[in-house]
Amino acid sequence: MNSLVLAGGGMRVAWQAGVMTALAEEGLEFSHVDGTSGGIINTAMMLSGATPAEMCERWITLKAHRFVSPLRLSSYLRGPTQLKALGDADSVIDYVFPHLGIDVAAIRQQTKVDGTFNVCNFDDKTCEAIPHAEIDLDLLVAGISLPVAMPVVTRGGVSYTDAVWVQDANLLEAVRRGADELWLLWCIGNTPRYGTGPLEQYVHMIEMSANGALFAEMARIAELNAQRKTPIRVHVVKPTHPLPLDPMFFLGRIDAHTLCAMGYHDAKAYLSERSPEGVALTPDSTKMTEPPLGVRYRECLTGEIAGFGRVEIRLAPELADSQGRVVGSIQASSFPARKWLHGGRVSVDGDQLVYRATAGDHDITVRRRMKLSDLGQVHVSIDGSEAPFVVSGRDVLRALLSIEPDGAHGLADRVHAVRSFLTSLRGSKAA
């Protein structure tokens, strides 16, 4: 029996929808899905009947800033010691859940897949796995009510909140239900770097709690495996580098399309190299690396290519030291649906930026001059069929405005990363 375990990660769990798309293409099916914290959102979408492809499209069209709704002004005027939280769940209930297609009645009636939703029983300080047939709107909201960000939810005289401080993934619930192969989609960072400032250190507390609880569960599974003829296998799909934090998503410095594209890229990479035995049940299972100092940006290219009709390519390159990866998607008149890129690389070839990637069984190459005055001139090739795309000045400006330092820690790093990239676009050597 296969179980899909969707860990938390705030709004960044849009990444999981991309992973799930790649897993579905691989033919993987699951008898049970378990969600904790932000992973509850994707669990609810899946159990409401959405396919992974539909989940991606719903995430892409979601207005991320609508995750947040303020309390009444009088609540803030009482002072910080009387503040229940920074915001409430009104917009989540009224906009986010409906937009994502989350339907409590459909979840409760689901018969094809079993589901569990993890919430923290604050009264007992324990994690409760709520079967999908017993879930309600209050418990769904409680499961994503991160302390400080959203108020605790009281139901039947008991206080419930996000379970992330107890655990951020419930592997043993899947084991109790008979799963012998677990696919864990892990969004929480795990690198040795200890950052500065209250936001990063708050996130570090979540990282320590979430990873620590996960490793304890893995150790328990290792003990069970020592007693079993057939071991429980655990696969862990994780980002290459820690995902940008929720404020970046909220402020539009990364978008859901890019997160879905990253998830698809990361999943395809894992699937191409995975061992049938899964991962070693050790702390290395969620280790990530810090990205090198560089930039990431987003751009949308549209044009006509013989044999493919109207084509739209959305790219999110990450460039450092003249090379890096590119994620994204392609839509064309000849395609029935969006195709996600995988194996994508970006490099500097002379005075050109070159993107190469695969989408399904199609090979895609994009070439553009790096000189600022020539950024609107792009050549796109799909399976050898090439055509020039003319990018409008508005789209060039949007791409430039989307430039975001990557791997930068502190103002000096941020300035250096952006300045170096912009200098290269002017055709002179970066200082």
C-alpha cells in the first residue's frame, strides 16, 4: 500500500502540486494521503477530487495576498499583549479554500482514497490525525492556524492549532494504516546555515521542531523494519535549495507558477535517480544545500512556431556564475494541456543567454541576446523547429522588475547579485 505524506511549508506548498503532477505522470497511485500544516491544503484539494494538474492551475491563479486578512482595528489597539494573532482566517475561508476547490462535503464523501488531517490538540499538546470522513471546516482551519499568524480554533471546548510544533509529517499514521511505501513531500528547510533576524529565527524553530520529529519517526520505522520481513520504504522528495519564505510569495517576489515548476523539476530529478529501497532513514534524508549567490527572475515568451501553433513559454531561471537551472512550463495550440519543464539549464554562451529544457518528449531551446537593448529579440526552438519571438517592451520590463537576489544574505549580497547581473546586460564586465 502506498501513502502520500504531505508535510507543511506555509503557502509554499504550491511546490507540492508540481511534485504530485510528476508522480502522477510516473503512474504512482496512493491509497492514503496524509496532510499536516500547509500540506493540509493540498490534501484537501486532492480529496475534494482535484487532479494534480488541476491543483497546479488553481494555485497559479490564486492571489497569494488573500491568504492574509487582518483582525478588527480594535484588536490591535488593545496592544500586543492582548493580541490573539496577527490576522484571522476569514479570507482563507471566504476566498482561498473556495478558489482552490476545497469542498468539505466532497472530502467527507471521498471513497477512492483514505485521508487524514493532522491538528494539534492544544489542551493535551498532542497531534491528532482526523480521518477524512470526520473532518469539518473548523478543523481544516485549525490545521493551518500557525501560532502568531492565526488564532487558535476552539471546537467542542477544546483548542486546536497547527501541528507543526509537534510534528510536520505523520509517517507513523500511514504505517498504522498498513502502508509499506511512503512518499514524503518535504518543504521545510534543512541546511547548516543559521540566519539572523526574528523571521529567519522563527523559521529555524519550525525547522528544528519539524525535522527533529520527522527523524524520530524515521528511527521508529527503522526499528520496525528490523522486525519485518518486508521493510517499509520511505521516499523523500525535497527542494534542491530551501524554498523562499512565505513573505516572498505574499509580496510577489516568487509566484505559484514558479513553485509548481520547481516541484515538478525536483520530483523528476528524484524519480530519475531513486532507489527502489527508498532513502536511508537518517537526518540526511531532508538535507538541502544553500543556493550560490546569483539572481532569479521570471519571464513569459509568446510567439508562433510551425507545427505547434501559438506557443507560450513561462520561464524562471536561476543564474549564478553564468550558469544555473531554469524551471517553467510551455503551452501550445498543439498541446492538450500545460507541459512542465524538467532538466532545465541556463548558461551564458558568448553574448547570449541560452535556456535548454525538456517538456514531455519535446526538446526546447531559447536563445536571447544579453545586451539590454536586444532583450526583446528571442529565438525559440522546439524539436528543431525554430522561430523568432518578439518580446514587448512591457514584458521585458516585467522580467527586469522580477529580478530577485538568490542565495543572498544581507544587503551587501543582494546589491552585489543584482548589480552583477544588470552590468552583464549592459554588455560590460561585472565588477
